[in-house]
Amino acid sequence: MTWLVVPKSSFSYSSGTPKVLQSSPNGSREFCSDCGTPLVFVDSERPGDVDVTTGSLDEPDDFAPTAAVHEGSKLSWLGVTE
């Protein structure tokens, strides 16, 4: 999954109210209340940021990756193209 990390102060939903799941002691995940699409992850250890699932965006091509993280644990068949 690809994530877009944005300042929490710059993030808002354009419509609807997500369902929230406390998925770990430090994190919560938000999902579309209609279809269940994963929307964001909020980590209490990074209170100023929100991680947005790129696939949930209307225009994901507007946000090209600038970094790759956790590459050491990626699936063996996954290639990274630039």
C-alpha cells in the first residue's frame, strides 16, 4: 500500500464521516463508512501527521512518491520502478 503523509492541519474530508478503528495502542485507522475503503492511519507518536492511503484519493497521480520505506520487508516479486 502506498501512503501520502500530510500535516494533520492540512487534512480534512470533503464529505462523509469515517468509521474509526483503534488498531493498536498508538494508532487508529479510518475507513469509509459506506464501502469500507481504508482511508487514513493516525499514529499518536506522530500527532502532527496523518497517513492517507493514496488509492483513496480522487487524483492519486498528483502525488508522486518521494521516498520508499520498509523495502527490506517487501514481497520478493514486487519491483520498484522509477
